[in-house]
Amino acid sequence: MIDDARESDVPEQDEESYRGPSKSSRKREMLALQNLGEQLVALSADRLSRVPMPDDLRDAIRDAQRFTKHEARRRQLQYVGRLMRNVDAEPIRACLDAFNGVSRAETARQHRLERLRSDLLEDEEVLGNIARDWPGADLQHLRVLRRNALKEREQGKAPRAYRELFRLLRDFDAGAAEAAGETSDFESGE
């Protein structure tokens, strides 16, 4: 008898009484979005242009990049965080992960291009494969960069041509993906 009285005194939690996430939970989500906004503000103009986002958010981020005074920047970052509440943050997170090397697909792509660069330095015949895969590739420029990279390696100089060779291969690969109508790793979140 006493057990029955105790059970009836306890109100039941039904689905209708649920009022959504707690205040603390909402605050954590807002701080996470503001942190994501801070990461966007820290990006270079080139990388920021590759992040899929609405124009008003992009403008707010550019404004935050211009502000040098602490208080103005802090308020602008809060504004960016508020704008982020109305945006699907997952594609932006995926893009930042790809920039930071977290994306497996982007990492695999980088490794594939590094192997191609190494193969090209070892054997000039790889230029034929490059010409086949990327018909618009400037083979003469690649030959010059290859020759300069080999010369830099022999002389122990800074690897400028070696790095430029990678950038050029990366640009060819990105251009081929766009021409084929594929989405980049940054946009697809892979």
C-alpha cells in the first residue's frame, strides 16, 4: 500500500514534457560554433574561398579578419557564431578537417601526388602518364621543374622547384576533378 502511494507521488516523464536540450547543452553548442568561426577567421583568403558557406557568413568572417582591436574582434566572433547557428556546420567542419589533414581521402590524394612527384624525379618517362591523365598539363614546364629539382638536390639547395612541382601536380589534379564534374574532398566531406 505504501509503495503504491510513493509511485503516484512521482510525476511521470512523458515525451510531451521534454523541452529540448538544457541551457548548458545549448551554450556548449554555441561555443563550439563560435570556435568553428574562429578557425574560419584564421584561414587564408584562398582557403576561405574554398569553404562552402553563405555570403553573409563569409562577409562577417572577412570583417573579423580585418579587426585588430580585441573587443571589436571578440564581438565580431560572437556575431559569426550567431550566424553559424543557421548554417549546416558539417560541410564546413569537413572542409577544415581536410585543410588540417584529417580527411582520409585528402591524405590519400596527397600521398598519391607525392609518389607521382617522386616517380617523375626518378624517370622522365612518367611525363607520358601525366600527359595521358591530364591532357592540359604543361609538359615543358614540368620538365624544367624536374631538372631544377634534381639540380637543387645535387647541390643541397632549398627544394623550391621540388615544392613547385608538387603544387603544379596538385593543381592539375584539382582541375581534372572540376572538369569531370566531381566535388572536391573539401565539399564532399570525404
